[in-house]
Amino acid sequence: MKTEVKVLFAAQHIPGGLEAVFGPAGIPMDVAEVQDFTLQRKRQIRVNLTLDETDKRLSVLLDLLKTHGISWLERRYDCFTDEELESTRLLVMWYDVNAEVFAGPRVGTTYDVSEACNRCGAGARQTSAMIIDGEYLHRLEGRRAAATCYDDMLVDEKLAGTLAESGLIGISFRGVFAAFEKRGHIQLPWRQICATHTMPPLSPRSTGIEGDELCSCGRSGFLGQAEVPLRLVYRASDLVDIRDVNVTWEWFGDFHFEGDVSDALFPSPLFLVTPKVWRIFRDAGVTGFDWIPIQVVDE
């Protein structure tokens, strides 16, 4: 495992330009993604750079940015080899948020909230096919798998068939429809992956998540921390009843729920899958996902 750091900043106000910080830091210009454009008649230079956490050039660069009064955004995440992914018990299935489709309660998907928290909706149980906004269909083009804004996992029919025939435990499927204002609902050649097993609560040793503003139920309001890698930790005893497809007891993200499902903003659990699922996705050429091994401790 190695930890990488993604640094994003604007360089248009640096005296001498980007070279004034990259040069002294020893960073070649071609290792960064640089967007140079005009917005409202003003030049903008956006820089996206990724370096290893142990790279000495990183601290030099950040010191130079600080000297020039330039603020930046920082995201840290772990990277794993295939061998490390193979050897873990469970993997967090994390999808690219920039490619998600808008779906869920506000588009017409229905839920049973009789046993859910009446303040945040955690524990809401889906009762219909997944309905996605038709305006987001273009995000499915050229993909074998995707996710909704609520981290519902979607796969095309062929991949769903492979998953169904693989002998996976704890997986089920729902249909997927696109909703259009004038054309109504149209069924898509996609399927939603559903988990039948919910994990016990995480170990408090987990990092990369914030819980400062939890719902009173204690189950939702968890948020990610960009500056800390996501590392979910479970006790060895928590893994006794795992399936190939599971969801966390904790629900992540913002929420707004006042009893009306059609106007709800639900948090959502994370998907945790065995390496068997990862291998099927890998062999199918699926891209767009990060796979993060959980950590196990004896407590």
C-alpha cells in the first residue's frame, strides 16, 4: 500500500507563474494537469497534481504555495496492488462521484420507512425498481457499471448475468428505469445490485470519516475527510457472518427527511464486497471504481 496526495490550487496569482513554485520544488511541468482558461475576462490557471505522500517535493511545494499566499485543497488516499486486494476479507466499493447518476426518492423510487429513523431516514428499505433521472442517461454510455448519488450500484444486464451465475452469496437484483417528464418511465438494460446483509457498527479505530454532527439515532451523518485516507476497521468477530455483498450499518452523507419520501435527501450505506466481486468487475473491464481493503483488529 502507498498513500498518494492530490493537491489542487489556482496559480494565476503566483508571481512568475507556475514555474516559480514547480522549479524550486523540482517538479516537472508535465506531471501536473493544468487548465489555463478565461472566466469573466480573467485568466484562470487550475492545477491538479498528485504525488506520493513520502515524496520530499510535496512539502517543498506546499511551503512555496504558503509563501506566495496561495491556498490549496488536499486529498489523501491509499493505493493498493492486486495482491493486496486479493488478500483482504472485504473491500469498500467506491465510485467516481463525478460520474454518478441522479436517482432515488426524488425521482420516484419508493421506500418503506416504517422502521427507519424518522429524522434522517437511515434504515429506509427500497420497495421499487431503481428510478434514475433520464437527463443523466449519458453518464451510462460506454460503461459496464455505475452508481447513483445514493451509492446504489448499477450494472449492465450482461454483467448482472455474470454476477448472478457466479455463486455469490448475499446479492440480489432490481430493475432500473429512466424517468422522463413527457415520456414517463422506460426500462433500461441495467440492473441494481442489492445487498442482503448489513454489517455490525464499525470499530472506532476507523479513520477518514467524520461523525461530528450525527443524527440522534447514531447511524447517519457520517462524512468523509479528504485530508485523511478512508480506512474502515472491523473487529475479527464482525466478519463471522459476512456475505459476498454487504452494506455498512452506518449511513453516510447529508440528510433531510420530514416524513415525505418524495422530498427526502437520504444518507446511504457503503457497499462492502469480497475480492470475488472485485475480480468479476476487473475481468469485465469495469473502470470508475476505487477498491479499498478493510482493516481487521482483535478487540
